[in-house]
Amino acid sequence: MQQELIKRILSSFLLIPLVIFFVFKGGIIFILFILACLIISFYEWHSISKNKKYQIFGYIFLSLSFFTAYKLISYGGDNKHFVFILFICILTDIGGYIFGKLFKGPKISKISPKKTYSGMIGSLFFSILIILIIVNFSGVFSNINMTSINLILLIIIISLVSQIGDFTISYFKRLSKIKNSGKLIPGHGGLLDRIDGMIFAFPFSYICFSLGIFNL
């Protein structure tokens, strides 16, 4: 477990700055980055859903998901919406992993045997705590125009959607009797293992923002 944790931490230290670099670069560089991730996701989904009737629906969903991620990078004239959702998904993953390992406890479902209720609660708590600290004590999200209650509600909803995405991909992996979608990222597995929550959170958030349900 310790070796896995070390690999996970090192991978995160490399991946997060890399993703942020592409996000803030924007333009053609970000488009190429998104396309590369989409192609890798297609490849990994193929290995998960090989010879399954639902395979085509996965390709369609991934295409729509990455398209909404692309749309969010400049939604409202800046990358605030994209970065906000990205941060919540990353913090959800980190919080779930830390709290799940520390407190353990009852499992949520056999679909994803490592997921615990303590991890789920930790995901929500960690996301809310860190985002509120960032909003109140840094200039990263200084242009967010939401009350604290609405902001916390939005964080909770996106975090839960991200966790549903995690369970959904785990379900399909379990159907195919594989542990990870690939071996691309040490300590994480494949790309889909890392972005399973994001590919659900981005389209859901884009719909909410477009319909005016929430407005940053």
C-alpha cells in the first residue's frame, strides 16, 4: 500500500501541473491535449468494452464529454468554469483516497470494493474545505459571484457526480473482469481510471451552467 501511495503522489505532482499548463495555455495546444486524451480514452474504453453491445454508447458519451470540456475552457470568456470543476474532481479523488485509507469502515458497494462511506464523506468534506480556502484566501477564483451556501451546494453536487462517474467506470471494468483501464499512469492505472469522475462532471456542469441552474 505504501508503494502504491508513493506512486500515486508522485504521479499527481507531475500530472496536475502538466494539466494546468495546457489549460492556461489554451488555444490549439489545449485542443491537441484534449484530442490526445480523447484518443487514449477511446483506446482504453475499447479494452474495457470489447465485444460488448454497449461499446458504441461509450464512444458517443466520451465524445460528448470531451466536447463539453472543450466548451467550458472558454465558457463566459475565461477558463474559470473549467478550472473550478477540475479542482473539485481532483480534490474529490484525493479526499476519498485519504479518508478511505485513514478511517476505512463499511464498503459502499461490491461494484468498487475499495470505496467506503468514510471515503465518500471525506471526498465531500475535503472538496468543500479546500475550495472555500482557495476562494477566500487566494485570487484563483476571486471572480466567483455566489453565496457561500450556493457555492457549497454546487461543490457537493459536482463532487457527487464525480463519484458516480467513478462507480460507473468501475462497474464496466467489473463486467469485463479487469482492475484498471490501462497502465499509463503509475499508481492510478489508465487515463480513464484518473478521469472517470471528470468525464461525468464536465457534461453535467456544462448543462447546469447553460440552463442557468448555477452561475459562477
